[in-house]
Amino acid sequence: METYRFSTALLSEIKNIKQGEPIRFPSPAKLNLFLYINNKRDDGYHELQTLFQFLDFGDWLTINSTINREIHLVSPITNLNSQDNLIYKAAKNLQEYTNCKLGASIHLDKILPIGGGVGGGSSNAATTLIALNYLWNTQLSLKDLCHIGLKLGADVPIFLHGKSAFAEGVGEKITYCEPPEKWFVVLKPNVSISTASIFNDPHLPRNSPKLSLSELLNKKYENDCEKIVLNHYSEVEETYNWLLQYAPARLTGTGACVFAEFNDKKSAQSAFLAKPDKIFGFIAKGSNISPLHKLMGYLLK
């Protein structure tokens, strides 16, 4: 597991690769440290308030720029057509937006669980956009990248911004912030959850009062989707209750991942080592700057 944590040492190794060699780009996970749903608009979208923080753990994308315009996914995801993969879509959209004549060979080292609520697909798309913007020298601004990214998913701009952020409205209003960088145990039971089904549930709370960021940061963090998910998915409830033995647990996004925070790595490891073998999980440290953006800082020096 340590292999996939985005340590400074690993990022330094990447900086020292030779020109023309493929580059490994981090594609980090995120957590929703809190999530409150304020109301449902007439157009069907929900207004919410949520706090995103990155983790020093996630997928890796190894990317090599090519002289033809072909986008080739070396490691496609099982049961997902390559052209439906957000990595492919991100690359093609950037290519078309900039009329770039180059292509890319992309290898995905998929570590994060699909449908876990930790942002794997959105993170993959953002990493692809930032990496190819660099490798192809298309020189798009963050605003332009976000314009492309938003069409791929509501969370993609968060990963493009690369800073822990408070998001409100329908997710488009972003304020950077710096919550404490705790250690986390993140667990995913063997179940898939449809985000749409949770947001369409008639019993989902939709009346949390809108509070200021300072008020939200100083109250107990909660997730308005949590009760609905626990009521409908016994596997999530079982994992959640197990984690409660060690620390207060929460759901991230609409799940299926649940997490607990710890003040130090040793405490997190102690809980993680006791987890049931059947449950996928990992230990990670919160990071207010995305590991991807830390790498880009190295590369652009």
C-alpha cells in the first residue's frame, strides 16, 4: 500500500526522469469531510455545501505523448468501453478544444475503488487534462481546463483547482480553505451505490440551513446522505459500525466508502490492521494541496 502513497520521495524521482520518457502522474482520492443538502431546485439540481480534501493516495496515470493524434488506453477498465472512459474523453476534448495534432499513450494503474465516493473517475479526468496540457504544451489556463472538465463531471474542477475547497450552490462556487490534515482509514464494502438513486430518495434531507464556512468548520462534521445510505445498504452500515469502534466514522459523498480520522499514522494503522479481510481499504493522510499539483510544481520549476 505504501507504494501508492504520493510521498515527496516518489515525486522527486518523477522529476528526474529523462526527456521523452513516460511520466507517472498522481490521480489522488478526495473525501467529502462534510456534506449538507440545502434544498432541491426547480430544475432538479440540489444546492449543497461540502468540504473537499485530497488524500496522498490514489491512482497513477503513466502518460507518453505521441506524434499521431491517436489516444490509446493501454490498460482499459473491465466492462467499460475505452471511449466511455473519462480519461479518453478528457484527452479527446482537450485535443479538439486546442486542435492539437499530438496524441497519447496512457496507462492507468487503478487502485481506487470504482463507485466509492472518493472521486476516482473525476480525478482521472483532471489528471489527464493537466498532464496533457503540460505534455502537449497547449498552455490552457485553469479557467479553460475547468470549462472542459465541468462537461465531464461536477467534481472534475475541484481536482483541477488542486486545493482543498468549500463548495456550495450546485458545486460551482468554490472557496479554498485549509482543514487540518489528519490521517484517515478509508474502507469500501463490496457494494455499488448510484448517486442518482440517493439524491432522488424521497426521504433524503433537503433542508439543512445554509451556514457560513467558519460556522461549518467549527461544528461537528456530518453527511446528509449518510442515514439514507445506511438504511438501504446493510454492507455499508456494517462497515460503518465496525469503524465506529476506533473513531467517529462518516460517509464520503454518497458512498460506498466510509472513513474515520485519526491524529497520527500509528493510530490509523492500528485500526486498519484489525479490519475484516473481505473489506477493501487504505490508510491516507489528508493533503490541502493535491499531490498532482505538487508534482506539477516540481516539473514546472
